[in-house]
Amino acid sequence: MSFWKQFKPKSCSVNLKAAAKEGVLAELVDNMVKADLLAEDLRESALRTLLEREELASTGVGMGVAIPHVKVAGIDQVVCTLSVHQDGVEWSAVDGEPAHLVFCVLRPERAGELHDPDLHIEMMTWIARIAREADFRRFARATKTKKELVDLLKEMSAV
């Protein structure tokens, strides 16, 4: 599948700066807004929804990966980003390890012309599958540019 095409280099980061999960989530949302993938007036709503989701249960899946994902009112298509935190950030992951790779996925509340919930589930399954690949995690952490990061996702599109 071509799920990698949902990830635009301009919204990704190879050098997240925030020292805590809440700051990382804000940085991810800011990157989506700066990339014109998320409307400025949805910034606060998206961030609040991500923070509320983390209060329910951590999206830290282990192996240095977190996959925060939520429904956001006001968007009509999926917005995705993959970012690297070189030092790692505490994410209350199941294995207790800090998150170095953060996939963030915002999706519409309902199906529509630009959003198919069944395809969304397939995409989330693909993300989880590549996140389990040790080589992917190692190469992603070594990327130097946003384009390299998205190119790596493209390489993983057959996984």
C-alpha cells in the first residue's frame, strides 16, 4: 500500500526538542500547522484531544515508539507525521523505554469523501507493523533530513 504518502516531509521532524510528552505533542501539532496540513484554528483542539487521549492510556507501544492517534473534529482527511526525538522522551510505554520515534495520526470523526475508516485501520496496522521492525527503528533514528525519514517510510511500504 502507499500509506507512506500520508506522511509529508514538511510536517515531520528529525530533531524534536521538547523534554516531556506534553511538549512533544505540542511540537507535533505545531509542525502540522506550519506545514499547512492542520488549520491554525484547530491547533488547540487537536492538542487537547491528544493530551486527553494520553490521560486515558499511554500510546507508547514500546521499543522506543509512540503512536498517538485521535479523532479531531473539523478535519476531513487524515493528517500524519513521523518525528524523531534523539534523546528520547518518557512516554509511559509498556516496556518503560523512552520514545525516540513518534508517529502521530489525526483523523476525521466520520467517514467522508477523503476518509475511509477501513483504510484508516489498515494504515494503523501498517504503522504498528513497521514500528516493530528493528531495522526501521535504527534507520529512522539515523536519518538526517525529513525527506530521508519519509523515503524510509516509502521503502517500508511493502512491509
